[in-house]
Amino acid sequence: MSSRHTFVGQRPVRKVLLYSHDTYGLGHIRRNLAIAQHLLAIRPNLQVVLASGSAMGSRFDLPRGVSLVGLPPVVKAGPDTYRPLDSRLTLGLVRRARTAVITDAVQRLRPDVMLVDHAPAGMGGELREVFQALAPSARSTRLVLGLRDVLDEPETVARTWADEGIYDLLDDVYDEIYVYGQREMFDVGAAYRLSPEAAARLRYTGYIDRSRLARETAGVGPREPFLLATAGGGGDGAEVLTAALEVGARLRLETLIVTGPLMDPSHRAALDARAAGTPGARVVSFHPAMGALMRAASVVVTMGGYNSMAEAAASGTPTIVVPRTWPRREQMIRAELFAARGLVDIVAQGPGLADRLSAAVSGLLRSDDGARFRRELNLGGLDELARFLLRTAVERAPEQLEVQAAA
């Protein structure tokens, strides 16, 4: 791999490219849209381009000033394995097409900053050729990696990164690494065995709370005390939401289920049918102000995705997390970190979920210890990230810009 870049000058940041691989759920694109919106609120004359592989990308209301470059979508088939959403195509063809689209966007935009979300080499290594293209065509682009607070079990991440040559990218390609979390919650540098050189370029922004960007909405939920259950994009949330609906019926609580747009139609139909026979229950695919909805609820039931957890913590509403443990244990690890600080309670998935969840919800509603859910969490990630990204861009010495692709 190449040696570290040599900086020879500075200039204002005017163009930002956000890369979001988006192979599962909606968490990545939602987080990147929040980042884009916040950057433009601070500096309206920015040019912001989001390259996203989300099949739902065109259904989002883009913040004014954001251009969306769609990548041919793929879906996760297992840990670090993918397949094209269009079954007529091969993964190799889709990967080459995605790389070509990203490379073209980079060469046309020549961004001052390229922020890569979550996947250092991109889906299936698609960014390695992009990094090569950056060398001759965009000498001033600052390459930044943005990571969630938790990726997976440390041993799993370390093994995968070693096998895929990710440590070389962190050492030799990325100028900065930002973690959307707190070191005292989870030390990414130590847990994932970053080299001293990479760790020296690691910064913690605090958690990114998307709810602060949404306009406050009056009357966002039922007027009576209610249970809110949400499962992010909804691709794997049917078990949790079905149990939450049962809990609401047992406890005679108004219940609002937000499925997310990715729920399997048969699972959604089953939820709708059950809700139709449950007094006070309602099922919707989407709500435009989840943060306000969480604040209005009496109790929140959610899975352990990054965005949902940050919004729940910001709301201060008593929250029960029912995290998934496959294909990654990321949600369970995050839930345990939050629970250890009194921010959430945990109920594990599995047999008897409705019974165990009912007991947990009932206990929270009887408790007068709701204040424990208001313990402080650093939710200033958007401000800190913007401060990092929008400081002056850098000019690199041309001889330092060759980036080798891993075999």
C-alpha cells in the first residue's frame, strides 16, 4: 500500500460526496441524509452528493441541495455475502456497474471530502478502484471513514478486516476515521485492533440523533397513554412487532406499530389483520417524526438499530430493546452497552417473547423510575461531525497519491 499522504496546502470545503453502500435496511441512508441535511443547514452553498445503493432511495424526500446518485441495489444474503436485488443480474456485473457509477461521480464532482459510511472498502470491495481513480483526478479529496459505535463482535471484525485487507486501507488510504459514538461506551480503536497510526486519526463525534432535524409535530400519536413499537426498516421485525401488538392487547394499551417500508407483505398483512381485531391498535409503514412520536409514547419497544437507539435515548421515554443477534451481534452489543447505563431495558427474542415483553412493559408502566431513562448520552454527533468535515480541505503532494488495490 502507499505511504501516508503529504499535505501541501488548504482551502475551503465546497463539495462533499457521501457514500452509503445500503445492502440491508434503511439505517445507512437515513443517517447519511441526516448528515447531508445538517451540513447544508450550516453551509447552504455546499454541493452535496449522496451515492446510495438503497432500493428505497428515490422514495425519500431529499434535503434541498442534495443530489442522489443511485447505485444498482444489492441485498445481504448472509454475513458479508450479497446478491443483486434484480435476480436477472450477476453480482459481478452489478459490482462493476456500481464501481463505474461511483468513479464517474468522483471524477465529475472532484469532492473536497468523501465520507464513506460503515464499509471501508465498500460493498464487495467496490471502492478500491474508486480510490485508484481518485489519485490522478482528485488530488485534493480528503478521504474520511464514518463508523457506527458498534460493528460486531471484536474477534469477528478483526478477522474479517485482516482477511479483506481493511487494515491496510485504514493505515494508508483514509485521512480520518470518525466514530458516531463515545469512546467510554465502546472503544473502537482498542476493540477492533487499529494500528497506532490509524488510532491516531480516530475521532469520536457522539451519537447522531436524526430526530433533532425533524419539525416538531403536534398530536403525533394517540391522546391516551400508548405503546409505540418500531423495527427500523422492518425487514426482520415481524416477530418483535407481533409480540408488541399482543402486549398492547393484554395490557389494554393504545398501540401504534410502525413497521418500516421493508417488511415482507405477508407479514404486514398478518399484522394488519391482527390489529383490525385489537381495540386501540393501529399499524403504519412510516411516520415522519419518529423522535416526537417516541417522546409522546408511554413506552417504546424497538430493535437495537443505531438510529432507533439514538432516537429512543434522546426521547427519554422508557424503552425496551428486543435486539437481533444474526447475521451480526451488533444490536445486542449496543443494547447491552445502553442497558448497563440505565438507558434501556432488554428482552431477548425467542420463545415466549410476548409473555416476557408483557411483563417488562407492565413493570415499566408501574415504575416511578422513569428518570433513569434520561441519563445523559452525547447526542451531539451531527454538530461535531460537521465541525470535522467542514474545516479546511487539504491539498496533497501528487507523488503521495497512488493507492494500490488489494488483490
